[in-house]
Amino acid sequence: EEEEEEEEDPNDLFPRYPLESSKDFTEEQVSKHLKVAVSTVLEPGDFLYVPRGMVHQARALEGAHSLHLTISVGQHNSWADLLAMALQDAVQRVVMNDRCHEAAELRRSIPRDLGEFMGVMHSDLEEDDRRFKFAEQMMDMMTNHVLPNINYDMVVDRLKVRFQHDRHRPLGVLQTLPSSSLNEKALERDAKRDRGDGDDDDEDDDEDREDDEEGDLDKLSPTSRIVLAAKDVATLTIENGAAVLYHSCKNTTTYHETDPRGLEFEPEDAILIEEVLKSDPTLPVQVKSYSHPLG
């Protein structure tokens, strides 16, 4: 007699919010377990947002050729990622703090006989009291020493910093500008050299070089107006006593081409930077409107 095929559990077949791209499903699996929520025809250039965890199926119209691209987002910005970072950070900060005397147990060496009753080889020792005591000790350390020491703000900042490095720069930020008067000045200087005009002495060259380095931008003054390039374009953190700003303004279409290191500022600058990052990107503000501890 032929064995009956085991009934597929739709919860196993279609897991919610997978962290990796799901496999391709058969027509039978889709028609048996799922209902159509939306059916629509996309024209060339159309974009359709499909909520994460929803199954989608694309097909060309009869007699037509079609190509579509699916982009998944948010898979590695899950609660699981946040928890993994939070627990690891809490453990490291606690054990490295010699003044945290109550967490000394975390620095104690594990029992030498741990491998005699724990591990896959000993998983059948269900009635061994040592296994119960070990599990209780692990839970006690997590509850009393790890969980209370999670720095939620710091962990979220780290996730945001990672996002700044991963993302493409916001649309319209730091677009290529037309040739400035500085570039035109440099071209004119080079052309004079090519013509062999001998009126340029070393002093003139030094002045031109200084102009190149300084740029053709006016220095900021109290009445200068500045504007935030875009919302969420940067993340401000405090690291080792310094204010560090991570931004995505110079990110390119090449993944991780830019330097991941942030820009360091004095701690006193953090308040001013925070004000700028919270400002409205549609409203230019005068420099003197911002506050600074040093005036």
C-alpha cells in the first residue's frame, strides 16, 4: 500500500517575516493554502509595494514578454537583530567593568566537568540534576546581570549607524554641481602654464593652491543660513567621550564603498548637532539661531 503523503502545515510552508528570501512555491501550494488579496496589471515603470511576509506571484500577460525585479527590505532590521546586538553589548559592558562587583559570577570560569553532562551527547540525561542546575544558573545570570544592563539607546544607535552605512544616500543629497568659479580659475591657471606665460611666480602659485584647498565657499557667519539635507540623513552618537556623527550623504551605488567611520566632534557640539538633525529640512535657519554651550 502506498503511504499517504503528510499534510503540509501552511504555517511551516509560509513562515511569517522570513529573514531570508523564501523558496519558490508550486501552483498547487498557492491555490490550496492562500487567497488572492490583490490582482492587478502593472505597466512599464510601475512600482508595487508588497508588505513583508506576503506571498506574491508575477506573470506576463498572454502574448507579451515581461521582466520584473523584486527587492526585499527590512529583513536584517528585525527584533532578532536588535536583541542579538543588545545581549552581546550588555554582556561585554558588564564583564569589562571591574567595578561591577555583583557581576563577578559572569567572569568566573565555567565548571570543568560541564562537558560531562551538557551537550548533544548527554541530551538523554533528562533526569540529571546537574542539567537543571546549569539551566537555572544561566537564567539567573541573564535575569540579574545581563538584562538590567542593556543600554537600549546605544543599541538602537548602533543599528541606525549600520543602516547609514548600508543605505544609498537620500535622493537629491549632494548632487553634482556645475563647474564653480574655483574650477574655472584652476582651468585658466593651467592654460596659462601650458601657453608658457612666465608672469606667474611661485608666490602666485601658492596663493592659487590655497584658494583650491579652501574652496569657493564663504565662511559661515552668525547670519549664514543652513538647512538639513534630508530627514534621517545622519545619526549622532556619543563614543569614548566624543560626539560622533555618521551620515549617508556620500554613499554610492557601490555597496559599502565609503568609509564607515564617523566624524568626531567635541562633546559640547552634540547639542548643536542634535538641533540641526531635528530641524525641518525645508526651512533654512540662521546659524545664530542655534544654541551652543560655549556661545
